[in-house]
Amino acid sequence: MLDRKVKIKEIRDLGAGNHLLVITSPEQARLVRPGQFVMLKCVEDTGGNPLLRRPFTIFNIHRNARSGKPAGLELLVKEAGAGTRRLVMARPGQVLDCLGPQGQGFHLPPDLSSRVATACLVAGGVGIAPLLLLAESLLALRIRPILFYGGATAADLVLRESFERLGIDIIYCTEDASHGERGLVTGPLEQFLRIHPRKDTRLYACGPWGMMRGVHELAVGYELQCEVSLEARMGCGLGACLGCVVASEASEGRSYPLVCQDGPVMNSRLVRWDIAPI
């Protein structure tokens, strides 16, 4: 984990309040594992308002166009409050404080392909953020990823072209039927699992709490393993403020693990889904 001054390279408007923020930081980019995040100051002045940094999942590694070496980070930012509003209004060239990469990413041991043949990646809206690096890692391990991507409308299905370029199977789902199937994304996922009842399938999910709970329940019902990437409000990202706890089913270890330190990626069976984070 590194604390660095980083420079904004690009801010791309993706629509519906979503932006792709590209920051230059080769040292941090070289350390990233799929599922990790950074704590980013939203304004240039270290003591400026808002004072606290905000957590952002690392969507992708930005690479040097000539050498292909890691040059920075791509972060998906949804404008949701004063901090993110200041951030998306920043200009290329501005310098911000960035701490990371942080947290526990997806569990991807080299021998995973001996147990897993198909990986169902389930995303809701900006929950797509941790899944691109995961999909690339699974492909490198010769595991077949299938993306189930849902949103309220087509405008919520951001950055889908990045997954389409990988050539993987993708099932889109929107509540208003503006793109793909109509309804919740757990519907097509359940249909897939019913048609393909294989034990060498693993589930990965990130999105709204209710969606992840639904994916977890499908994993339990079909006796499959599932990892979820959790979101929570964070004050420090270092485990000191205890502001990002989540209730746990674990009989050993912390009753309230920290999303910033024990997560953000956790086995779905460790989470108490009847108690959502604050």
C-alpha cells in the first residue's frame, strides 16, 4: 500500500452521473490485484473540503501506449455527493492524494482452474467496477467467464464495451427492457444455473445489497461457492475508524469484519445478509 500524489490524466463522462477517472501512478498500478480499491482525496488541497478521502474500486490498469507497462489507474466514479461532485469537476493535470491499492481482492490461486471451469460474474450498475480485472485474470487461468450485467436502464450499463472486447459471453438485463432482457439480473442467472447444474461453476457478484443477497441465495441453493465485493462508507480505509463493518456469520474471527481490511471481497457465506451495512 502506497500513499502517493497522483495526477489526473483524463475524466470521461459516461452518462447518468458516471465518469471514468484516469490517474497517473505507475508504482501503485504495478501492485494492483483484482478487487482492490484506493482511497482518493477529491480535491487538490490536502486540508480542503471534503476532508476525508473516498474509496474507489480499481476498474482497470492504465498502460503506457508504447511499452504496455502499467502507468496508472482507471476508476469508475458515480456522482453521489459533495466529494464525488468536486472530483468529476476537476481538470486534467490536477494533483490528488491517493492511498492504495488496499483491501483483499478476489481469491485467484494458480490452481483454480482445477476446480472451476465457469465463472458467473454478476454486476448491478456501478458494481461492474471490480469485474474487468477479474475477467481478465480468469481468462489467463483458462476459466470461462460469463457476465450477467443488470441496471435500471441502458444508461446504467456503463463500460460494457470493455467486456465485449474480451469476447466473453454477456447477458444484459434492464428493468425497463431498454437493453437486453427485462427484469432483475438474478433472473437470467438462475435460469443459467438451472440449465447448467455443474459443480465446477463459481459465482462472483458486486452491486446493490439486495442483488448480492439474491446471488448468494442462488449459490447456496445450487451448492456453489460465491465471492462478493462489498461496499460501505469508509472514513479512513485503514481499519482505525471502524466505520465500514459488516455483520458476519463466521463462528470464528471478527463478528463484524471490516470491509476495508477483511474485504472488500469476501465469501458470501461469511456475510449476514439480513443486516445491511450503514
